Amino acid sequence: MKFITALNCMDGRTIEPILNYFKTKLNIDNLYVDMITEPGIDKFLTNIENIEKLETKIRISLVNHDSNYVIIAGHYDCAGNPVDYEQHKNDIISSVYNLYNFLISKNFFNKNEKKITLIGIYVNEKWNIEEIINLDIS
């Protein structure tokens, strides 16, 4: 049993593509996703105060469920962040860096014992996953 953390839009259309993509990418059949949602989360996380609002949920996933992957997802046709593809990419990148800095500052884990990979993705109009950015904390 393995958990990953997905900071995802509340739009349910993105759940299955994300789960299927990461099951294949990580080659894990029994993969569970701690889904933390907000409308337009890629834009929501560009504000560091909003990340602080999700701290307890993120901590449970990373510490209690021992997740090593955190996904930040933006998607096509998002009602919560109705912007074009380029702006979604910018928001995803900004959100990943904000979360990276937040996790480092809060010391969620002993860096010598655990590696966390942050992956910013975009779910496109065909409901396929595009990886935008990938950062490791180790």
C-alpha cells in the first residue's frame, strides 16, 4: 500500500486521470491518493497563506500516510481558475515553488530520512497528464 498526495481542483473529472497516470508512472497497483481539493487549486496555492490553511491535511498525508509524492494539478476547463494554458502553467510552477519553500520552512520531515518529490501537472482537454515541473526535497 502506497500513498501519494494530490493538491487538486475540486472538479471530479480530474481524479481518475491523475490516479491512472501515477499508478503507471510509479508502477504501483495499490496506490492511494490523499486528495486535498480547492476550486482552481493551482491559483489558490500561489498565495502562501492558502498553503498554511492546508497544513494539517498536508502533514497527515506526508507524515502519517508516508507519502513521498505531492502533486499540484491544474486542468483544462477549470471553473475555479478560468485562464488559458500558459497562465495555468505559470500558476502551477509558482504553486510548486511556494509549496517547496513551505515544506522546507516547516520541516515536515527529517531531510536525511525522507525524499519528497513535488510534481506540477496539467490535465489537458483530452484528460491526459502533462508534467510541467518536478522538484525533489531530499
